[in-house]
Amino acid sequence: MNPIELYNKKKNSATTAIHKFVLLKKEFNNDLFCFYEGKDEPYYYNRINIYFGENHHPITCGNKKSVLEVYNYLKIKYSDSNTSFFVDKDYDDKQNQLNLYETPCYSIENFYTSEKVLKAVLKNEFLLNETDKEFKNIIALFTENQNRFHKSITLLNSWYATAKQIARTKGVSVNANLAEKPPKEFIIVKIGQIESNYNFSKIIEKYPNSIKVTEDEVERKIIEFNTKNKSQIFRGKYELDFMYNFLKFIIEDANNSKELLKVKTSFNIDKARILSQLSQYAETPECLINYINSKNNYANY
């Protein structure tokens, strides 16, 4: 681990988050303190701001494990404080903890990747509406390509979900670090030409140190996943990468090829800032609204 990684790990640790909380509580005792994992703050901040204005304080804990560590510490030491904790469901068992919000989908990234979100972007950033031919053509193209993408990524998601499930039963780690986008040797995400070139054996070759699962176990998971909404249950970072590529495609079309859009656009999308840029268009589930509303009165653990 290099010095920058060590610094970031320390900066986002549970201990550091607790220290920040203690300092903030001394000055803002009656405010709401919000603990997030990773880079989730841009999604939650504005939604909480609707109800609390400036009377809430975001604290990043790093990963899900760190958020849970902070949660378990504060529920004993500071049970009288107005706190909120936000974690992704991932492929883990449901937390079922009081005063802890868990996404109903894989992660907050999945809130950004639906047709509903794309429609909001088209209306507000491209100034289109449902009656426009361009609007209809783009939605059709999105649906077609997202379906192809899901078909291509089903095996990888099913393997990872199976590995996570087995790892939990054995109390060990999956031991496979997945990137923010699908391996390029497995899947090429090019709008209009999405291709996959991998199988179960290639996944095992790619992640040789991962926990062992059988092909039959993965096949059973595929059957299960094929009955569900894939944009909600598949790994959020992969889903967001697809949305990013699709938006880049229509922006490029508007400003150059003009096959879909006849008017240039000043709208641009930054992969590093996409959670912030599209936050206003991301979906807000009712369970999140209810959870935030519950913070208007101090909640008991």
C-alpha cells in the first residue's frame, strides 16, 4: 500500500469518523449527524438537506465495514444523539438494524441507471420531451443496449453474488477485487455493439485467488437473477459505467455525427463527478424518504 492509499485509509477510517463526530457534536449537539460509505455523500446530501437545511453534517467513513463499526460504537456511547447511517445492500445479508438505512437495490449507483433517470436528463439537459422523435429514439436505443449489457454481464454478476454468499457462510473474504467497470477482456461496452467474450473458466482464471464456487452454483444464481430487475440487483458500479457510456455516446452524437440529435449540446459528463452531476435526477425510493423523515425526531436504536 503506497503512502497516498495509507493516508486515504486513515482519513476514512471508523476511528477518524468518530473523532469528527465528537468534535462536531460539541458545537452542534442538536443537529443530525450522517455517516456514509465511500463516495455516497453527493446522493444523500441534497435529499437530507430538503428536511434539515444546514442542520446536518455529513461524515464519510470509508467503506461499509467502517460505517457499521461507527454505528455499533455510537449506539452504545451516544445513543441520545440524532444520528443516521447509510450503507449499500451489495450482495450481503440484510442488516435489519434499527436506525440504519440500507439501499433496497445493490447500491446507490443503481438509483442513477434507470430509464426514468435518462428521461429526466433528456428533458432537462437536452431540452427534449416525450413527443419528440429524438426522445423516443434515444429511449429505444437505451433499452435495447441496456438489455444487451445485462445479458453480457449476467454471468459475472452471478459468479460474484454466489462467491459473496459462500464467503459469508464460511466467514471469509471473497478475495476478488473488482474494478469500477467490467474487465475489458470480458465485455466491450460500445453503444450499438456490446460484445462479451468470457465464460465461467475465464472468470476463474481472472480471479485465481477468489473463494471457490462451482459452475452449477453460478447457473442457479443466473436462473434467479433472470427473474428480477437486473438494473436494481446487478453491481451498481457496472450499471453506472454503462449509463456513463450511454450519455457520452449521445453527447458525442449531438456535437458530431448528429444521427440521433440535431442540435449541439453544452451538457457534458465527468466520470469522476457523475454522482454529483446526476444527483438531482437519481431516483429516491420511498423507504429513504421515510427514513430521513424519521430523523426529525430522535430515533431510538
